[in-house]
Amino acid sequence: MKSLIFTGIAFFSFSILALGQSLNPIPLTQQWERKMEFLAPDETSFDFEKKKKILIFSLHTGFDHWVRPHTSEMIKIISKKSEAFDVFETKDISMMELQNLSKYDVLFLNNTNSKPEFRNLFVDKLEEITDWDSVAIWSKAKELEQNISQYVQNGGGLFLIHGANTTFNNSMEFSSLTGGSFDYHTPQQKFQVRLADPNHPLVQAFPTEGFAHVDEPYFYKNAYEKMDFKPLLYFRNEEITNQRKGQELKEGITYVAWIRKSGKGRVMYCAASHNAQSFENPDLLRFYLDGLQYVAGDVQVDETPIGK
């Protein structure tokens, strides 16, 4: 029944896209939340011993994705309905101190976009809230960034969604931790998201052929070239229109989601989605919940990096 409902919603959304390149923002209402509650998985895919804690970090200084509050509510809804997670949300950078991060099992970076000038979320915020000189600001920003890396090394889970990979977009350390940095995206369009390995436990929510999706396809740089991750989802480059002039990719694939092990912890990145309409796909909601269980350590899966 949920899949049939999604089919109707998707057709409507894609019809809108035919009239314009971007899907229109939709309000975050109680009606929308009730729809998410209905579409969300009733239970987890994988057994777990105890409920765990997620910290959603929703600070942004750069591009303001309208989907950010919808994303937070979606994570809260799938966590509550499945009874797998307790969720807390903050925009306070003091929560990135290691003693605060250590209280949570998962750090979820919700479109934590930084400004283009420095591409460093913490530098941007410290410039705003302190009167420190630039040396002190950059030193503290680096400390907070390294806290996230140390948190993962110590066994914490890190989940990044969509624009979160621009948090420290010029940092090779962060790029290596997360699997890649943002390069650019094309205008929004409809494209087919495909499964890198249909037998992998983390993509079992989807049909084997993948799913049609409306989004701004992301391309990556820096650590992405090393392919030091296990891919989950991808698109075919030849199917993406309006690529950056002079950098058009006419063959090969680009990944949409992946996982990687780092120290004792786990990282997952998923580019979907710029639009709250995407969350009306119950398979995608299941995928997010499965991913949260992965980074929380509830399930052991193949994490072998394809670059190795």
C-alpha cells in the first residue's frame, strides 16, 4: 500500500518537474508529519540490544536548504516509530566538544553548509560569535573539526546528508573521513538511482532496478578520487544533463551514497535529498533507518573500500 501511494506521489512530483527545474518548497505542517509517520518503517530491519542516541547538528552558515527542518523531523519520526533511537537536535557548536559528542552514538550532520569564502562551518560561526583574532578562530575551528574525527575513531557513528559534505570542504582530513568533498551539482532533474550491489544489506529496501529520483546530482572531489569507501547507490553519468562545461562525463558512474569504516567508528554519506518530497518514498525512509543502524553499530556489513 505504501509503495502504491509513493508511486502516485512520485508521478505528481515528476510532472511538476517537467514544468520547471526545481521542485517547489513545501511547508512543514502537521499534515506532512502525519504522512511521514504513516510512511515510516514500523520496525527496524536489524535487531538491536538497546535504544541509542542521535545528535542532529543543523547549524549552517552558507546555503540554506529549505529541506533542513523537514530532514530533522523525518529522522525524529523514523527513530521514534521504530523505537530504535532517541533524537536530540542542536545548532550549538559547543556540542562539538569531545566530552559532549561522546554522550551520543550517532552524529547526524543535517545540511551543515558553510559559506563559500572559507568553506569552514566553524570558522564562519566563531567569526560571528566571538571577537577573537583569526589565529585563535582557525585554531579553535580545527580543534572542533578534529573532535568529530576523534569521535568517530573512538567508535562514534557519523551520518552526513546532502550538503553536509561542504562543512569543511577544503579540508583533506575531513574529506578522507567522509569519503569525498563537494565539487558541484547540476540543476535539479529526474534520474535513476541504481544499486551498487543489490545483495548488500543496506540497500535491501529498494527494488533491484533502483528508483527514480528528483534531485540536484552531486559530483565530488578531493578524497573521493581514492574511492576509499563501500558504495551503495549511484547514477550513470551519461544520464545527467547540464553538467559543468568542460567537465562533462559521458561515461562511467558517480556515487550517491556510500559507507566507510574509520577507526572503531563508521561513516555514511547520502546525497539525497534537496527536496522533502523525496521523503515520501517509504523505501528511502527505510534506507535512512538502516543507515542509522549501521553507523550506530547495530549491524555488521561488508565495508570493503572499492579503491582497495
